[in-house]
Amino acid sequence: MAGPSAPHPTAPPLNYTLPSAKQTVYVDYYLWWTTQHWHDKLGPRYQYASAPVPGSTDAQGCNPTVAYPGAQIVDVPAEGLYDQTRTATFARHIDLAARAGLKGFLADWQGTGSATQSPQSSGYNFRFDLMVNEVDSYNSSHRTSFGLGVAYDSFGDYNRPAAQVIADFTYFYRRYGSNSAFRNVYSSKPIVMWLDSRKYTMQTIEAVSRAVEPYVYLLGDETAASWTKDRRLFDGTSYYWSTQDPWNNSHAASAVAQLASEVRADGKRWFAPFIVGFDKQLLGGVCVQRRGTQTLAQLWRINGATHPDGWFGISWNEFVENTYLEPSKRFGSTYLDALSALIKAS
């Protein structure tokens, strides 16, 4: 499938001077929080009218317990169970993030696989379109330049045909490629990070990269091992390492440093990840301790030593994996305040 017929924008040269890379922070933002999704994660016996804290953890943010049978999460947003089918939700989040010093959100999105899709083709498309419009409105009324990129999600389907991936990118570029919400300091093209890119076949990555390279600034989600084979197909990379553990993994720093070194050696751009913690024990996963704000500070320090071109934080609102940093009923604004302080001190 051919890409969109549009002029080929050109990226700035690699010696393009970036404004204070340590202050250029995007955060992954999930678009699945509807009334139904909250019910799926909180179970039938949760008190939805008052939206109390649904569970607890130990002092380090691990070993969760739930107060309501069927619940899979232990915290909820400070504002309550918001609905991302309403523009007011995005307005609040954009304002919070912009005031904290974030550059923007990487909106988690996947389309329907059709080049003729529209905002009405799926719930994700509808919510994504609302978000883009609200960023435009916010920037216009506040005279700011809060930005968006795309975190293109695979949702576990790494055998998805290249034609469907290309169709999603084609729809995205035709509808949003020239939208001011996607302006960024790295390229004249909108940023798209392909989550789990390393898990696709080389044939799929090649086909997609060839088709969309003229129209999007395509970033991978790679490790040092996978970058060696995928390096020529991306403009740069980050690594969605949501379980990076600076306390119990002796390779937590060196693994990121090696990837960053390889990316720079290829003349590509490197975007460092960071988390505030991780906990998926309720669903059989692992836990990376929050330790208050120490994990955030430690990863900012060790990943910052790679001198990234920018940061991709994990995440604004992933409550199932407990990587969220948005204000919540358990923590208040602790993590957003801590991140804001790190950005401003950089």
C-alpha cells in the first residue's frame, strides 16, 4: 500500500541545536479510560458513586491488596473516574502537564487498519481526535506550544500485516500531519514511536518504514540487541522499559547506556525512558519499588547520564501497571510535582 500523496517534509540536520534536551519531556498517555474500562478494572462491587481508593500497597509501592473483589487496580485519579469521551478530561490533563513543564503527550493509539477510516471508525479514533482538537484549543487560548506525538500501539498483535500498519499511518498523516499540535523541535514531521517495534518481523518493519518515512519522524522501541538489525529503518529510538529497576538490576544503567551509545554512533536520536515505579503483581507480574520519589530521581540521574535528545516518560495514566504519575487519590500530586522539579532543575 502506498503512503499518502503529499510533499516530502525534510528533517532538520543532525547538528540541529535542541533547546535544553533535559527539559524536553513527553509522557505516554493512554486513551482507554472510558466508563466501561473503569468497570472492567474495578469490578462489580466497587463504589463508583464516591470513587474511593480501591486498594493499598506496602510503603515501597509493592505487594498490593484490593478492597473490592474483582478489582485489578489500587488507585484512581484525584479527579475521580474520568471519561476520555469528554473534552473536559483532556483539557484538565493538558493544563496539568503543561504547568508542570512537560512538552507534551505521546498518545497511545492504533487505528482500524483502513486508510479510509475516520474519527468515527473506532473509540480510539474518536478519543484521539478529541485530544488533538483540545491541544489545539489549549495552545490557542494559552499561547503555549504543548505538543503531541503518537505511541503507536500493537496491543500484543505483532503479526499485524504491514498493509494495516501502513494504512493507520496513512490515515494519521492525512488527517493530522500538518496539525500544529504535532510540531516538535526534532523534525518538520510528526513524531511517531512504534511501541514494541522490535517484536515485528524485519519484513514488516522494512515495508512500513519505506512507506511512511517521508511523512512521519519514525522512532523505534528497541533494545541494544534489536537496534543492531533495525537501526537503518528508524530516525531514532527510545525503549519502553516500564520495569527498569535501578535497585535490583545491576544492568539497569548499562543496558540503557549501551543502547544510547549505539544510537548515537549511527547518527540517530536517542530518547531516554523513565518511570516512577511499576507494579503488576495483582495480575501475576513483577514490582519495581517506587520508594517515594527515589526511583524517579534515580532513573532521571542514571538515564540522564546518556545525554538524551529528550525524554519519554512511562506513564501519565497506566493504573494497571502502576506507572502513572498523574495526580491520584493515594499520592496526590507527589509525582507530577517531583517530575516538574527535575525538569526545572535541568
